[in-house]
Amino acid sequence: MGVKKKKEMQVAVLTICCQDLETLKSFADVEGKNLASLLLRCVQLTDGVSQIHYVKQIVPLLEKVDKNGVCDPTIQSCLDILAGIYLSLSLKNPLKKVLASSLNSLPEFFLPEAVHRFTSRLQEELSTTDLYSYRKVIDNISSCMENFNLVLNSGLSYSFVSVLHFLQKSLIEILEENRQVLYVGICVKRAGNHIIQTQLMNDLLVGIRVSMMLVQKVQDFQGNLWKASNSPIWQHMCGLLSIFTKFLSDVDCTSVPEWFMSSCRSLCCGNVSGSAVLFLCQGTLAMLDWQNGSMGRSGEALLLDTAHVLFTLSSQIKEPTLEMFLSRIMASWTNSAIQVLESSSPSLRDKPEWEFKYSWETFGICLYPLGTSIGCSETPNQNHVQKPSPNAPAHCGRCSFGP
């Protein structure tokens, strides 16, 4: 049997614009020992793997520089170019993570300048008007949240309103472009339209995911701005909420609080599909913080309401893919419920015993039909579930218990 050759790592070469190249040449020292000289040698290479070696030398070099180096125009320009290089690299390029690791490890006194330079470069990215460049910017926002530490991530916080504005604008335009491509595909049947539509739909889904990640990660920096209905943050958040709602359904409705109605009109009433409700339950469980009792009474009531909705869906959903998805969301609900119980929530302790116990035990019974579809043969003990009081709300249609 032949010996398999080890697959070589493929690394695309990083490049910089002519202006940045000239900047490095002007700051490079004769001895070739400063940061500009190091970066110049790096960008002149034609092998991405070799460039990784040079990127890893950035931090050791800067560790030899004293605090006065922060005011050195050479280092300031190099930090600016490094920020531009990071944003120019694709998500799949290993150089991106290596560079992120180097930036995270910068000496502390260089971090404020690095954040400033990075924020400036990011603002330039956010100003693009090319719809087919939006995905690259969205990917960069995502990579910043995933790869950078808290200090460098503060660049996103400083640009938070601009980032929200960009995400709202890009999602609106991508959604509209997708509709136009779909219309042309139906009316003209132009070859290749389905490929473009698939790409746009994927861009839209990634944009929605990144938007939710951003809101979760950056909200701690914004203080009371979340609560001011006249603030740009509030307006952009409502705009994003409206886009999410349009993506889930397209039904008209009537009354609830005005700000929520304007953002989520199609979810307030009307016939929302079971799959849309399922995704809303997933978002509820994934995006809210169920630990340490931080949700309070209203949040914990929402947790119980979510269980009741999932009970109902378990009797309605018949598609195998959605059933599997439902089982995962039920597992997620269980984890959230455990977190609430571990927080010794007074609001749950004050509830009638039957309400929470019945929700939990009935939940196990509802899991059974889904479990059998994926090979589980363990039958739950239905006799263990006690019948609730006559004042209890209606529950799952599959269960034989109820008022």
C-alpha cells in the first residue's frame, strides 16, 4: 500500500495597494530592522506560507520598542496597513487568523492606536455601495467578533451605529435584488439566475446571523442607548427587526405596541407558518440570557410560553427535517430551563407546583415521538405525569393530559 503524501496547506498570498506599498518603502530603514522593513519583505513574497512566518515576527519586534514608539509615524502607518491587510484577506485564508492572533498580542500601549487605525479602515469598508461587495464586509464584521479580543473588538463598539446602518442597508438591498432576480428568472428564464439567487439568499442568511451576533456581543457597551426610542441605535434595531420579520413571513395584521407593530407587523397576527414559529422559538432560546435569574418574571414566563408553543408544534409538524430541528430546539429549551432553575429563580418558585412540573414532564412525553424517529426505543412513563388542576392551560395535542 502506497504512502499518502501529506496535503500541503494552501495559503493565498496577501497583497497591498500601491499607496501602502510606497508608504512601506518610504519608512523602511537602511538596516532593514524596523516594522516597515519587515512588512515590506513580507508583501514582496510570492508564497503565502512564507508570509505567515513574517507575520509571526510582528509582535516580537514591537516588544523591543518602548512606549514612545506609539508616537512614531512609522509604527502608526504600519498599524494602519496591517488593519487594511486584515480586512482584505478572505475568511478562509489562514493568514487572517494568524494576523488576528498577532494583533491580539500587541504590547498594551500600542492597542489604542491599533484600535483607532482599525476603526478608520472599517469605516471605509462600511461606506461601500457595491451590492456584490457587501458579503465581504459582512464576513469581516463576523471575523472581527470571532477572532479579536475584547480590546480590539471595541473598534466595533465605537463604530456600532455605522455597522448597524450598514447591515440594515445591505440586507434591504440584498433582499430587493433577490426579488428582482427571482422575477427575471420567472418571466425571462435567464440562464444562471438560479445561481445568483442562491448566492444572494446565502448572503442574506449570513447577514441576519451576523446582525444577531453583533447585537448579542456589543450590547453591553451601549448602556441606556438601547432604551431611547429616538436614538439611532433604536431606529436601526427596529429596522433590522423589520427585515427579519419580512424574511420569515409576509402577512398583514392589526394591533400591538406601535414601535413593535411598525417593525414586526407580519408576526403580530395572521397565519404565521409553523416553520417560522419554530425559528422564532430557536431565536428566543439562543439570544436571551437565561442564567443568573437575569430575565426576571416576564422572561421566565416567556420560557414557559415557548414550551407550550413547542408542545403544539410537536403535534403539527410532520416533515422529518423539521421534526429533527424541533427535537434540537426542545433540547435547547431544556438547557435554558436548567439554567433558570439553577439560578434559584424566585419567580418560578412562586408559581403553582403543577404549572412548571407539568410543563417539564409533558415536555419529555412530547420528545418521545421525535426520539423514535431517530432510533430511540426508550418509552417514557406517561403514568408519572400527573393531571394538572382544572385551571391549567391547554397543552400538547399528542398528550392525553389536559384540562
